[in-house]
Amino acid sequence: MFTWSEMRSWLRRWAPVAGIILLAVIGRLVYLSQSHLAQAHKHIQAEEFDEAIWDYQWAIRHYVPGWPSCSKAVVELHELAKRWHTDGDQENYRKTLNRLRGSLYAIRSFYQPFADTLKIVEEELRENEEPEGQS
């Protein structure tokens, strides 16, 4: 068993190492989120929408609380879905909303980030469900 002085000594020795590892992991997530968001923007400009959706998904899935690239990806992917809805492309509209919903559920842990957006997306999906017997 550890005594309190041994525990303090152990923590003083290993806390900086744990902090460095944690910063490295967070830094990698931030980098990947930013990178995927930038790639999504390039794909949108090139009108490569499937690739853009994929990059938006991964920008969201590399979620770091408080970091803006994830929230930008959520907003932009939802706007892309709305644009397809306005253009009458229901297939891409539903596909994009489903991908957004999946990405939002993927980042859930002990709380649900972007819960308000998730609720809106689920309502939009319910309102635009494909009629029975069609695929």
C-alpha cells in the first residue's frame, strides 16, 4: 500500500509526463479536425460533395470541446443538407442529415455536444422520411 507521502512523490514525478501526453493527444485532435475542415472546403469548391461530407464527418469526429473547427463543420454540413433540400434533392438531403446525425452520436460521451443541432436534424429526418415501399 502507498503512504500519502509516497503517493505525492509518485504524482509529482508522473503528473508532468501525463500532462505532456494529454497535450499531445489534444494537439493531434485539433490538427486533424482543422485539416479535415480545410479539405472539406476544398472539396466543396471543386463540387466533390461526397468527399466533402466525408471530411466534414471526420472534422466533427475529432471533437475537442471548445475548439471551433468542429462547430464550423457541424454548421456547414447542416447548411449543405439544407441547400440540397432547397434544390429538391431529397436523396442527398437525407444522406447528409444521416451522416451528420451519426457523427454527432459518435462524439457523445457523458454529455451530448451540439444537442440542439441533433434534435433539429432528427426532426428534419422524421419530417422527410421516405414513404414506405420506396428506396
